Amino acid sequence: MITRSSKFLLVSGIALLHSLVVFNNLTDFDSNYQFVRHVLSMDSTFPGNHGQWRAIPWPAAHLVFYISIIIWEIVTTVLLWWGAVRLIRMRNQPGNAFHRAKGTAILGLTASMLMFLVAFLSVGAEWFLMWQSHTWNGQDAAFRMFALAALVLIFLIQPETEAEP
């Protein structure tokens, strides 16, 4: 039961982290909107870089992109909490039932990893050259979030080895 409990607790921890991310984005909308605006505008990349043609200077596009990130975060958060509930409900069931209950948490962790891999590390850092900005560079935070979700996912998908109840 210790392994099952730790899987539930770690998924819940990632769900809490995402809940706080969503809370911050909704209650302090402008702070992270400014981040998205500067990354998409590429206004703090190296002067004269040859990728500047990729910049999106339109505020409406910035808003759509930022709202889509928030929606992605909300969906991820719901999947993670739902997955945690499914895990705790199945903690005393046979291993195959507990294993089947992992699906929603796996979806939530995958959604989390994809958000940080695709939206931040691929699109933001590489396409919009976020890595060139000293002020608006979110690569470290994105990698940290990706790695946390990946580690929990790797642990979660491991088969149950403890004695069944």
C-alpha cells in the first residue's frame, strides 16, 4: 500500500502545482500575459537576429495564445485531480484494477508534459527564440515542470509489486 499511496500523493502534488499555476494565471492575468506578449513579439531577442520574421506583434493573437495556455492548464488540472481521485478509490483493489485506474492520471501527466514541451520549449524557446531573452526566458521553469511530470509519470506506470490486499 505504500507504493500505491505514494503514487496517489505524487499525482496529487502535481495536481496541486497545476492548480496554483491556474490560480495565479487567473488572479494575476496580466503578469503572465506580458510574458506571452513579449515572447511572441520577440521584442527582447538579440538585436538583428534573422528569425525576427517569426514575431507575432498582434495583441489579439497574444490573448488567444495565452487563453489557450490557460485552458490547457485547466484541462490538465482537472485530469490530474480526477486521476488522483481514481487512484485513491482503487488503492485497496487488486493490482489490475489499480493499474486500470491510472489512465486518467497518465493523461493528465502527459498533457502537462506536452504543454511544457510543445508550448514553451518548442514553440516559445525555439520558434520564438525565447532563449535569447534575458528577461522573458521561461526555459528553466518549463523544463522543471516537464521533468517533474515525467518523473511522476515514470513512477506511476510501474506495475504494482506489493502484496495485494
